[in-house]
Amino acid sequence: MRGASCVRWVAHALAQSVYLVPERPATVRTVNRLLARVQREGGRGRVLHEALADEREEREMIAAFCAERTDEYREIVERTRGFLAEIAMERRRGRTTYTEVEESGADLIRFQKWLTAVRQRDYFDADGDDEAAAAVVACERALSEFEAEAFAAELPSEEPPAVAPRRLRAVEPETDA
């Protein structure tokens, strides 16, 4: 192994279903679990340890990893714009309801999980993480405001109703006397 810039790889992209990942504790555990599962199900697989001797090739591989993560971060940002547009549209339609909040909440959870997953694969600090994180935070804020509006809209009015509501009254049970 060369200096600190040397990256040790767990596998090298040789054919279909063969992946190149940096050798890190989390990736080693994941690859070992995957290999064990493949073997349990009757398949075959192996892990090849590869150290790239050519620094140019190493830089190219790192650039390829970064490009993929940057694309994913950009996609998160793009999708969050749609999320914010959806909330704005629901406001314009007057559909500030808790049902809409629940639907948007499910979308927000997907964005949060997606960002976490991309960050876990971002081995080399690709561009776009900060922008994607800020976009998800903007969605969190927008949903919080939307939720407050929906809650306020669904609260009973402070004004008394025009017609007094019917009230139930307790009645003594009849006795056989």
C-alpha cells in the first residue's frame, strides 16, 4: 500500500454484477453479508482486493464515484423543488388539510432517507451534499408551516354556532317496580 492517498478497493468492475467499492469497514461488512447471502442461496461469488497502482487511474475512479453521487444530490434537489411546488399548489387550492400534511410527510421521510443513503455512498465528499441537505431542510420547514396551517384550519371556530347543538342528556334507567 502506497501513501495516504492510496485507496484500497474491495472489488473491481469486471463483469455484470461486479462492483467496485472502497475498502472501508462499513462496505466490507456489507459486501461480506451480501456474499454470504448469495452463497446461502446457492450462488457463487468472491471478493477481490485490488490496489490501484496507477495514480491517474485512481483519480479517475474517485472522480467517477464523485460524479455519481453529485448526480444523486442534484436529483434530490430537483425532487425537493417539486415537493415545495406541491405544497404551494395545495395552499392555492385551499387544501390545507391534515390529509395533505400526512402525504407530504411521507414524501419528506423519503427525501431524508434518500439523502442519508447517498451520504453513506459518498466515500469521497462529492459536490452537492450541502445543497441537497439545504433543500431537504427547506422541505422540513415548509412542511412544518403547512402543518401549522392545516392544524389551525381544522380547529373548531371560536364563534358560537348559529344553532345550538343537540345535547345528550342522561336518563335514569327504567326500573321494574
